[in-house]
Amino acid sequence: VNLPCGLITDCANRSGAMKLKGLYKLPHSGIWYYQPPQVGGVRPKPINLRTKDEETAVKLYHDAVNEARRVYAGGSVRMEAARYLDEKSRRGEHTIRTTEAATIVLERFANHCGNRPLATIVHDDVASFHLAMIEAGKADSTIRAELGRLNGFFTWAVTEASVLRTHPGKKIKRPKAVATRTERYCTKEERDRLLAAAAVERDYRPKRVVQYLPCYLWLGFMAGLRKSEIVEARRDWIDLTGGVIHVRETDTFVPKDKQARKIRMSPRLCAFMTAYLERTPAGPHPYLLRPDIGPGKKRKARGKKAWRYRFDPKKTFRSLRAEEDLEWVTNHAMRHTFATLHIIGGTPLGMVAKELGDDESLVFKTYVGYSRSSGHESVID
């Protein structure tokens, strides 16, 4: 068949490009891509060559091949790190933020050791990486966190990937965690000011939020509930006859310590909850706050129930704090206030820990050391 010279040349170039392994063109856009081969169970993402011209794509193809070989060198630290991060993300064991932080640390370690095969990494490599962080003037908290990310990678390489025989960073001593701040809490006057302000209507506050915001604050300040516990609280948790709140597992919630607990309601809290339940009709869902909203979407976690918040009044709560010049008060500060005021008032430590759902030693370290009791001052005087 006699074909025009230009068409013959075009066909020759096209067939040559198609013979390059991994090089292909999207039919709808005409843009050329390169798909690196699968290495060690990892399927790299396609590389966009950002061109529609075939000759340019062939030139860029060779650069992309060399770059892919560098990044996914067989058994290298980078290649195994890619496998590690991919597996942890797929299993839901790493959040997006954790993956990003681990990626930065592992990339720096790969550069530090020359991206050698992971099987050749020894204790001295990790020790020199640790020394480099110290010489760079990094804070102890940063060094502790980054070595922790690196140790997680090595543990995976030993126990799951079977790439390493021994943990090269096991004998590296990480800096000890040091408390850098005290737990802030509200005085009774500050607490009552916020409770009173939450019930006042404002133009910027949605009506449906104003209806539930006071209950949100009362359960935080007067019962010490965590944010997730307040959002997931059910109407049947409230026992007005016995004057207690039953925090227990539901179909969309599991307590942090996985144990049900009871919280005694003060007369003020009991009176508020009585009035709240009378004026707030039950909705299509059994929740105490916003019964018109169903359960949040389930998210992946390590074998436990973990749902996203059904709703979050943080914007209105932030505006309320700004009005009262108490911007530092957070959701967890309400819980600290509940615990600290109990400790100052003389409530036994074991009872406070039981109602918080925390370990007694943790409650002692967190609250007793930071709260000033009138009894302590009288002894000094």
C-alpha cells in the first residue's frame, strides 16, 4: 500500500513509543503517562509526563524511569518505607497526619543513610541520625517524636515485613517526656459566667444550637464528660430519680476505658437536667443533644468503634468564649475544671478518678499537683 511519507513517519514513531514498557497515552485527554513497575508488593502511582507530544514524551520517559528506579530501588529504605506507609494507611492504623509526619522522618533518614538496602541498616546508622538531630539543635520533644516514628518503621520491618533480623534502633535512648504546661481550669465564677452566657440568645447563634449549647457546657463543667461522651450521650443515661448519669457503651460509642461508670449529679445539675428534658422533646434518634441528627460516619480504627462527631458546636462555643474573654477555655478544660474543683473541695481522689473514668495515679499527677487546696494553705499558715 502506498502511503504518504508523513503518515509513515508518524506510524513508526507511535509504534516505537508504545513499545516502551509502562508508557501510555490517555485516549480522552491525549496526555502521556508512565506507570513504574510493581516492586516488592508496592504499585507506584502513574507519573504524569505533562505533554501531548509523542517525541517529548519519549524523552521524558527515560528521566521518569531513572527517577522511579532511584525511589523504588529494590529493598532500599525508601521502597520499604513506601510499603510500610501504604500498609498502615490501608489498615486504618495511620491517620493522614500521622502518615505525613512519618513520611518526612523516613525520607530524611533515607537521605542520611544514602538510601541503602534496609537489610544493611545497623545501630550505628540510627545513632548517627540521632546525633545529627542533636547537632541541628532540635528540641528533646521533637527528637523523641521522630525517633518514635522511626522505631515504628523498624518494628514493622522486623515483625511483619521480615526485612530486618534485629531492631537497629532498640538501644537508642529517647529523651524523656517532660510536662511543659499545667492543666488550666476555671474558677467557679468563670464557670458560672460561661453557663449563664450560654443561655442568652444572640443574633449570630443558630436557634437550634442555642437550645443545646447550655446542656453541652453543663455536662462538661458539672459532670466532667469528654467531648465525645457529651455528643454521644443518650436520654436514658440520665437517671433523675437516682441523681446519676450512666456512661455506658452503645451501638455507636465505647467509653475510653471500655468500662461503664456512674457520675453523681449535684443538685444544680439535677435541676438543670430536669428542666432540660421537660422542654426538649425526644427526636427520631435517642441522643440527648441534637436528636434530629443521626450517628456520624464510622472511621477506621484499630478494632474498636470510632465514629466521627455527629455535630460539633465549636464555632458557637468559640464565639461565647470570646465574648466572656475566656478564649483559653477548651472542651477538655471543662473536664479539668470538674476534677480540680472536686479535689480542692475535698472529694476523695478515688471517687474523682472513678467518675472521670481515669486511672487513680493519672488523676493524682494531673490534678493534685496543680490545684491549690484551702487545707494545704491553712497548714502552711
